[in-house]
Amino acid sequence: MLRIRAGHGRVAWLLALVLMAASLVVVSTPETAQAATVTTGVTAQMNGHTGTAGGNDNSNCIRFTPRDGTSNRTTWVPAGTEAVAAHGYSGSCPTNLNRDTQSAIGVTPSSVTSVTDGTPFLLSTIKHYNNPVTVASSFFAGTLGIRLSGFDSAPDLNFSYELWETSNSRPCAIPEAPTTRPVTTGSISARPSPVAS
């Protein structure tokens, strides 16, 4: 009998030790990670718009608004303002850019003020003013710049574009749709995507 009691005592002591140890273990559920929200702003610029298949900037009537001094680009514009690059003319080359008589490309930055990590958001809208024009070149190229504020640096996303100035007669020859390649700077990646307005 002694042995049985001694065995029970050891078991009881061992059970008490296990319960004490279990009370020291803190069980917690991990918190769900919250996506970071970044305060930001978007500005945009049209840069280097030029004919690539004939003529020069003068004969192709290249114009920018708002122009950055005498350079071949616009200033960086804020939300609600359109940066525009144009070419060609109807009648004669205008002194200042004219959306009604030139073929033009405009970019307007979005008015976004904060973004959540992992959530898509609108950077800008792009508009083409398709007017019949006289030009020396049938292809025009340039860079559409988007700048984001609120990050460690002000990342610039630069999208190269090419515009084919067709004859504005029917049928209009349309080449295959170009692929959209992502533009990456640092940890930010953007991909052009058509959006219906």
C-alpha cells in the first residue's frame, strides 16, 4: 500500500507541476495586419513630344501648355489641371497650343489624397484631341510623367507613348493594340489601363 500511495503522490505532484506550467503559458491570437494608408498627391507632365517619321518640331508645329520655359515639355501640373502636348495645324500653325485645330494629348492628374497599400487607384486621365491636321510626320512620340508625393522620395513614373497620326479618312487603318508594360520605380509599379469615362 505504501507504494500505491507514494505513486499517487508523485502523480499528484507531477499533475500540479503541469497545471502550474500551463498557467504560465499565455495564449494569444495574432492581430491581423492592417494595410498602410499613405497620404499622397499626383502631378503630371508631358515631355519630349516630337515627330519620329519626318520633319522637325517647327514643321510639325509642336506645342506644349503650360510650357516649361522654352523647353520641349510642360510644367508639372496638379490635380484638376491638364498638361497638353500637340502637333499639326489646320490652316496655319498657331502661336499657342490649340486643342480645336491641333492633334493633342492631354493628361490630368487625379485628385487622390490617400491610398491604401495593395488597393488600385486612379493616377490620371489621358485624353486625345483628334483633329484633322497637316503634319510632316505621321508618328509622334514622347513621355507622359506621373509624380507621386508622400513617399520617402517623390517617385516619377514615366510612360513612353507613340501616336500614329492617321489620314482621318475611312476606313481608318488601325494596327494591333499595343501591349501594356508595367513601369516600375523603386517599390512602386504602375500599368496603363484603359478606363471608360
